[in-house]
Amino acid sequence: MSGAGDREYVMDDATKDRIDAMGYEEMLRLWRNAAVGHPMFMGDTGSYFSKRMAEKRDEAGDGAAVSASKSVGWDSQ
């Protein structure tokens, strides 16, 4: 169901550029530590973020992805 509030989750060019510029580890850090409802994970932005994060993980390869995961850890901020 769409509503007027959905507009706040439509991705703009600046947000797309920010996501494209992020490295895999930076994306993973945000993914693990951001609060529930963070705008980067909502609506069109969230779909694009998830897609790009998966692509960057694949590009990095298994070893780099494991290293990034260990570096980020699971500690809350």
C-alpha cells in the first residue's frame, strides 16, 4: 500500500551516488549497526542499497568479505 509518507523513501541522485561510492566494509558496518528504520534501508533506497551491497560483496570475493565481517564485528554502537 502506498501513501504520502512513501515519498520520503524515494531515492534521489545524491543518495544513489553516496551508495555507489561506499565500499563493501562501509556498507556492512552501516547494515549491522544502523538503527531499525534507518532511511538508507527503506523503500527504493533500501532496495538499491541491498542490490549494490550484494554486488560489492561478490566483487570483493569470499576472503575479503570474511575479513570485512571480522573487522566490523557485531558490537552495537
